Amino acid sequence: MPGERKLKGIVAVMPSFFRENGEVDGEAISSFADHLAGSGLHGILVLGSNGECPYIRKEDRKRIVEMVVESCAGRVPVIVGVNERGLDEALDMVLHAGKAGADAALVALHRFYPLGEREVMGFYRDLSSVSEIPLLYYNFPSHTGITLSPEAIASMAEKGFIVGAKETIFDMEEIGRLASLAGEGFSTFTGTTLNLSEAMAVGACGAICPLPNIVPDLAVELFQALEEGDVGRATELQEKVRSLAPLLSSPAPHAMLKEALRLLGHRVSATVKSPLPPIDEELSSRVMEVLRISGLA
């Protein structure tokens, strides 16, 4: 895709915070967004898969977008996660994101009925034709039930439907193929900082991942070392990032991530939306142990 790439680097998938009664904690969301915007990150994704978007009321999702955009105040790009099964609902969220002042939308299409490549591409065509902000494709086949080839995703970029993609897959050859086919103006992100070194080696421009919420400086330093070709430093930093991988593991990654932030002194609750598994005493101890071993607590 021709043109200058606008989005790259480390984008944190920000959690959505709730009070113990399950209501949106606006104070925690605004405060944490302000913290992330000043942390050196290259962007924030709100309402991503780690933001519990499928289980939040639409009116609350819209409020969360508004709060994060207002708190960031233009300091970093804000990308809004849009996870709907149909065009009407996706368009409603994309239009709201644009009016709220967001910079882009990361759009996942979830399959209920069987969908072929033509139908999926038509969805993104129709969405982009009305959207006031650029769209990124969320390639997460294990969760969406939809698999598009790098060739199909690159074709959407060439047609102007999308400006980038988040590749939550572990096939480096496939990520590299997309980056090569779509060209330098296209933003090919890996879905995790855990494989950032491998992904950038094949052409990825950064990562959209929840771990930078905990260690924004470490994630950014890793990205910079990779961009500068400092292999020794990048190898050391990548291992430090991987030491935090248990915080994103089963059985309760959403709650464990928020518990880690709470234990690190952020005024947030580990409360998650039902039916996500909540934190318990055993998991809290596990989180503390990971933080201790990694030198963060």
C-alpha cells in the first residue's frame, strides 16, 4: 500500500476497569489512560480483546472510548477495538469512535453464519466507505472463526479498505508474507510483544499487546533496540518481556493483568465482567510471584 505508515511501535491494549458491582470505573479508566499516554508508548488500544469488549454494554463502551480519548488529549494515537458480528453494529461503533476523536479502529468480524472471503472483504469495504477514521483488520482466527490469507488482507489494503492489521497468530512466515505483500505504507502488527523480535525480523512494524500496560518502558526499549539493529540488547530485553508471559495465561488472564496493575500500585480493581473467570487468592499469589521473579515487586 503506497504512502507513509502512520501507525507503528508499541500499542498497549488497555484493560477496561470496573467497580466491584460491575459498573464502569470512570475514574480508574481516565487515570490509567492518562498514565499510559505519558509513558512513552506509541499508542493505546481501547476495547480490545483484553478490554473485555464482548461483555460490556454498548452505551458503556461508547463512554469508555470518550473517556480514554479525552484523557489522552492527543498525546498518543487512540485505536478503538470494534468487535461485532454485523455491519450495522460495527458501523455504529466506528462512527462513534470517529466523532469521539479516536485515530483509528481495529475491526474484528466474528463468524456466526458461514462467511467466505468475498463476504468478509465486502464487510470491510462497506465499513470503510462510511468510516471517518482508518481501519485495521484484526486477524485472530482462533477467536473470530475467520481466516483470511495474506493475499486477501493485502488486497483489502490495496483497495483502501484498511491501513493495517493486527496479526494474532504465531506463523512468522504468514506475518512476513503480509508485510511484504502490503508494502511499507501498511502497518503489520504482531498481536503480542512475546514474539516481537521474530515478527519485526520478517517485517512487522510493532506490537498491539496487553503486556505494555505493565512495562511500557521495557516494551518501548525493546522496539527501539530492534529498530536500531542492536541484537544483543534486543535479545536481553525480549527475555525480560517473556518472563511476564504467565500474567497473560489461563485460567484468568484478564483478571490477572488487572491484579498485577493493582499490586504495582495503580488504583484499579481486578473485577472482570461475567462470565470471565475472576481473580482468587491463589491466582493473586501467582501474579505476585511473577512480579517478584521479574524484579517488578
